[in-house]
Amino acid sequence: MAGRAQPSGPAGSGGGAPGLLPLLLLLLSAAAIIPRGDGQNLVTEDVTVVEGDVATISCRVKNSDDSVIQLLNPNRQTIYFRDFRPLKDSRFQLVNFSNSELRVSLTNVSISDEGRYFCQLYTDPPQEIYTTITVLVPPRNLVIDIEKETAVEGEEIELNCTAMASRPATTIRWFKGNKELTGKSEVERWSDMYTVTSQLLLKVGREDDGVPVICLVDHPAVKDLQTQRYLEVMYKPQVRVSQNYPLQGLTREGEPLELTCTAFGKPQPTDMRWLRVDDEMPQHVVVSGSNLLISNLNKTDNGTYRCEASNAVGKSHADYMLFVYDPPTTIPPPTTTTTTTTTIPTTITDTTATTEPAVHGFTQLPNSAEELDYGDLSDSRAGEEGAIRSVDHAVVGGVVAVVVFAMLCLLIILGRYFARHKGTYFTHEAKGADDAADADTAIINAEGGQNNSEEKKEYFI
């Protein structure tokens, strides 16, 4: 009984009997025309690998019946027949061999290794399935080119980022600091490789000086591949005027004033000067570098003072508006007064005590709302002390006034009392004597005469 012929060696190995070689070639030719979908008992997966890495190809049998498993390359050359490697390429190594699996690794993968690899199972009829190896190539170089190494604020500059020789084509993203920007990309293909160039137009300002511009690549073969360039932007000066003295409060007549001008720019400003807007600088003003000093302010110093600074890019300025206020003044102390009150018949004189001024060092009211906000602290303290003393004197003066008023009321009452009871009084014996011509007649005309003398009585009111 004739059995099925089993191949004793791989095709092209030269290790089997001469009669077996034609049979093997016949089997291989028959397997080549079997479509992939017919290999229902074979299982494999596609492989994606980065150039230079290791690719692993696996041919597995679902229901093993001890049939022979074979792996072929895209050129239909046998890589492994069972556990034997007839192809003289040491990059292929056997990882696992059994009745149900043939697993082979390919080291140092290159673009030429990309394609279809076939798994064959010698059954009746033979079965075949293929797996595809895809090779990824990361960009060779990533470079940023800037139109101008040094830009001036307000200019629009062009930046180009190029990712060379990648597979597949890469995606380029732009960032300025942490902010993502949008560029315009172009793709060129050279053989099986792609070169991508992205263009970015950027309008720069002084805030961009020293900020990194980043070109970042999105590609399946590489992670976190990026390059960056730092922007260098020149800008005109920024000028600021600060008041050194007085630190707080108003600029008063007779007091000093000191101002300082500071300027920052790129390049650093070298020319700095003070001037008075719409008028000449007063003769007594002292300018020393960035400082301006007026030792004795007066009303003629009112105006706007400007500090100008310039560099190679341009010129800038800052203004200080000066308004000189009146110096602090005090109210003169009141004079001492004496009050005298006289009544009849008694004269009483009252002299009030001499008092000190109610307020010392009282400062006049401010000339503007600004003066209310920035009043002199020393004048405020003097006003508080004067207010306390004025309260004490007011209390004493009020007590004295009450005492004087009470005494005046008493004197008035006594005066009216004595005025009503002043003069002579009459007895009963003198009644009717007013009409007598002489003294004798008056005695005769008195009521009752001498006879009634015992009944006459005197009344005193």
C-alpha cells in the first residue's frame, strides 16, 4: 500500500534523495497558487517594526496533525523548513519550533526586508497564509532655519523646520514657549523616503526675546523628537520716572525734590537726558546722569519734566508732572482780654484768666483733593495736639462764664430790692400835716389831737 510521500528535506538544500527533489518543487509550485483565504488552519499576524530593530514572524497551526510547517520570504525562498534554515542569512534565527508553531526572528531590519512572508502547511491539500512586514524609518535630521538671527520688534520673520528621509511622512508641530502655533507643510518623496518642510511666519515683540521656538515631530517610529531655537529680539527702551524725595506727601514750596529715571531696552540705552516740556529748564535745577534735583521748590517750577532714552532701535520717554503746593502755615494766638462789671450801690469787678492760644501749628486747608490725600504728617500731629489743648481751655472758659453770669443775676436782684425800699416813712401822728401852713397848725390838724395820743400806734413796714 503506497503511502503519501513525505519530503525529507527543504527545497534547494541538496540534502535529500534525488527522487524527492522534483516532488518538493511540485508541492511548492502548487502552494504558490493557493490564495491566502484558503489557509483556514494557519494563523499569523502582520508585523510593524522600526528600521534597525527586530521583527518576529510566527506561523501557528490551530489543529496540528504533525504536518510540516515552512516559512518563505517575499522572493519565495525558503527561510525555514521545520527547524532547518536553508537560506544563508544569519539575521534569521529560530525562536521556537513545534508541531503547532514556527517562530523566526529577523534582526537589524532594513527597508529591503519589507514585504510579504508566507507560512505554508503541507497538508492535503497544502495550505498557505502570508504576513506583511512594514518597516518604519524615523527622520534622519530635524533642523530649524531662521530668516534673521536677530529681529526687531514688530517684524515678521520666517522659520523653517525640515524632517528628512522618514517613512511614512512625518507631521511637524510648532510651539512658542507653551503655546502651539500653526505652520504650513510641504512633502517631497525620494524613492521610498519622505522629506517634510514646515514654514512658520511669526511677528515678534519685545516679550518674545529669549523665548524658545520648538519644532516637534509626530511619527510612529520615534517619540519626543524635537529641536528648538531661541528668539533674539531688539526693542526700544522702556522708560520710568520715580520720585525719591519726598517719598510720600505733597511737593511743597521751599522743600527739595529728587527724581530718578530708569530705562531698559535691547541693546541697553546709552543716551539719557532730562528736559522740561514746553518751557526751559529752570537754572536752579541740577541734572546728574539719570537724576534730577531741585533743592528749593517754588511756584515757577510747576510743569512737566520728561526723561528721554534712546538706543539703536528707537527713542522712548516718560513724563513727570510737578505741582508745587503752599508751605504749611499757623494761626496767630489770641490777645488777653479783661471784663469789668459795675452795679449800684455795689461795684463788683471780675477779671477772667489769661488763656493760651486754642490751636498751635494749625495747618491751612489743602489747595486741592490731592493735598487732602497726601497731607503733611507733621502738620496733622500738631493739629491734634492743638485740638486737645483747645478743648481744655474751652472747659475752663465755660465754667468762668457761668460763675460771672450767676453773680450778675444776683447783683441785679439786690439792686432792684434796695431801690424799692429807699426814702422816709410816716407815723399816724403826722397824717394830715402836709396841708398845714406851719408846725403848730400841723399838730392841731393831726387826727385826734393830744386826746387821742394814747391810741396812736406806729407801724413799720
